[in-house]
Amino acid sequence: MSNKQPNILFIMADQMAASALPFYGGKTAKVPHLASLAERGVVFDSAYTNSPLCAPSRYVLMTGQLPTRIGAWDNAADFPADIPTFPYYMREKGYQTALSGKMHFCGPDQLHGFEQRLTTDIYPADYGWFPNWDDPDTRPTWYHNMSSVTDAGKCVRSNQLDFDDEVVFHAERYLYDYARGKQERPFCLTVSMTHPHDPYAITQEYWDRYEHDEIDLPKVRIPEAEQDPHSRRLQDVFAYYDQEITDEDIRNARHAYYGACSYVDDQVGRLLKALKDCNLDEDTIIVFSGDHGDMLGERNLWFKMSYFEGSARVPLIVSAPNRFQPKRVKESVSTMDLLPTFVDWATDGAGTEYAMPIDGRTLTPHVEGKEGGHDEVIGEYCGEGAISPLFMIRRGQYKYVHCAIDPDQLYDLNKDPLELNNLAKDDSYADVVKAFRDEALQRWDSDAITEAVKISQRRRRLIVRAMGEGETNIAWDHQPYFPATEMYMRNHIDLDDLEAKSRYPRVV
């Protein structure tokens, strides 16, 4: 590895299921840029989110901390400003840090260590999207519903297309500006798109990349009476049984989803081209991942919020061919491991003294093909559809899910990748289940965590009510700043100097 600090381009796609992608066995999605990135990179075959919901997954990714350590309960949880994030650690190590796109920060701090935030967020920054464990039988109106599926199809324009087009435009401009600048510090640029997140709508261009008849239907259908309790609660969350869902509805939704995957792939291609055009590709490590997956109708479930593979598993690629040899990594890792990995790259493996203990573990041994890499993911979920914390342990061939109010779940993913056989019901696995359950009971105090969640929800409910009163309500949403007096043609810069400064490569 070079001793020069590498640039880092971290690209995120929202709700992209690993199983949809061809380099993870998917048969339909057309993503040539990502496939090429995987071919020349390190591909993690068993990468997971630690908490399968947008905001908690991102807080964990940003901090290297599990949700219970930082209060990352749900999509309206406050993200405390004094928790160090990977942008803070990278800035301390000499990097310039920037974010273009979604990160779903809730609370008044909308930077969390990023020197620059190039766009606003697609989601609100307030505390309004909170579940209510004090009143679990009342369904909030902001919950997902099945209109994302029943209304799925083609569009000319959408909220999400507006957002992601802006995200990628500003990320490209950031790379051009960096190339035209002094490059005194390496960059750590995060580009976070909202596609292929529902609602499932995409333009004719991307719809037409697929024949409708080639769109696959779910492999597994689980009748209502056979659903596990958490899955049944999730179906209530998105009102699954309030309407008929036909195979054509499902095919339309998956068709649009695959189209959105192709859209994301094209945006990745734009970013890779900008890197190459600016001669930055040789010195940049590219990381591609997601915040969580999407069930896409498997098990009669949609969206995320569970620990089944479609929801919890994410794509993860590290590409830097001049630094790391292409390989596949079979061990289970998580996006929580990215913070210590980024720090390793910034310090050439020397690491750092963390301001507080972190739960993530570096991916460096896996990426470099050395001994000592871990094979474990710990998960915690307290968001929509939960009324008691869900805990997950993924280790070796097993995935174990524990909730104090639900029966245990244990799956051998080597033998049962579709998770059809819950081994917790099999007496021959009683010792394995007991060992996992004992570990869970020792690791987590479910009653204490439940009370912490309820107290947090009550605080936020009060704040939301209070902020709705009065004549002034200053929103926390990020307002991007553009230095207009320094852009394009301005009279305080000589014209020749301005043109020379703005052109890349410069004319000699």
C-alpha cells in the first residue's frame, strides 16, 4: 500500500438489496458500472446493516457505535452532536470531508463533522417521525403504506429524481473543484442517493431497459397465519391487508425498482468518469454500500425493518486496484465497521486513539487478504413495527434473532439461505439456541432498553407538539450555501486568471 493518504469516495444507495445485484446472484438488475467495480474490487458477500431503518443505520455507520450506545432508536431519533463521527476522525487526520445527499440527521446539528454539505436532505430533520410504544395499536399516518406498490410504474419526474440528480451534480462539481484546486489535503467525499428507495417509480428510459415479462416474482410467499409476530406487526405498519396486492402490482414495483437500480448505476458511472477525467482515480479508494435492503415482496413483506436477508443484507464493495487485489470475502461484517476502516486508511494502518469505545471493527484484514478478520455482526432494532427491542447475532453459518416478547429465530444460512426453517423450533438445535439466548440475555437488558426508548419518544412528542405552537418555528433542515460572489464571471478577478483557474486541465 502507498504511504500517501488516499482519497476516499464513499457512495451510498438507499434501500438497495444485495440480492438484486448480479454479483450477488441477482438475475435481473442491469448495473454494469457496479458490476465492473465489483469485478476489480473486494466484494463482501455477507455484509449487513446493524439496524434496518434509514436513520439508525446511518447513525451507526457514521459513529461505529451500536444504536443502544447512542440512542439511535428510530427515524426521528436525535443524533447527538457530541458523538464523534468518521468525518471528525478524518478531519483530525488531515482530510477535507464533504457530503452530497441524504444522511437523515435528526436534530439541529446537520453537519456532524462534514466541512461541507453540498445539498439539503430529502428527509426532514425534526422529530416528527416517531413510533409510539405507549400506544402501539394506533397507526401513525406517516407510516409506509402499500401505495408504493399499487401505484408503482413509470413517471416523467419524481421527488427522488429531483434529489438524486442534484446530489450527483454537486458531487461531480466537488471533484472538478478539487482537481482545479491546490489538493493540499486528501478528500473524503460521501455521495448518498435516495434511489432505489420506494415509492417504486422510474422514468421511461430506465423502465425500458427491462422487458416486463422478465421481471421475477418473489420466491417465498408466507400466508398471514404463518408469519412470525414481528413480520405480522410490520404488515400492520404498512397496511398490507387493506387492499389486494396482485402479481401485476408486485411485478410493476419490482420492475420500477430494477429501473431505479440502473439509474443508480448510471450515477455511479458519472462519478467514476469524473474521477478518471480529473486524474484522481489512481489515488482514490472507492467504497459502495447501502443503509439497508428491501424485501421486495419476499415473505409477503416490503421495504425493510426486519432482520431477514432482503432487509438486513447490503452490498459492500471496496475498489482500489492499485492497493487491494480483487477478492470475495465470505465472513460476515457490517457497515458499522466502516469508521475504523476509514481511519486505518487515513493513518496507513496505525489507527487512532478513539474518543470513546467503538463497536465497529476494521475491515483492513479482509480487504488486504490477511488473517485476523472478524466474522460477526451485532444488530439492534427499535423502530417501526417493534414494540420491544429486536436483537440479532450473525456469526458463522447462523443468524439468531431475539425479542423478549416473540419466539426466538435461528437460521442456518449455509443450508437455508431463504430462511424457511426456524431451527429454534428444532429440539436437535436446543444447545445452539440456548447458547445464543444466554449470550443475548447477558448482552442486552431488554426492559431497560424498552424504557429508554419510551422516555426518548415521550420527550420528542412533547418537543414536536411545542414546536407546532407559536408564530415562529425555525426548521433544522440544512440550507446549502453557495458563494455566488466567487462563482462564474466576477469583476474582482482578472478574466484571464478566472478562466485559467476554472479550466481543467489548465492550459500551459
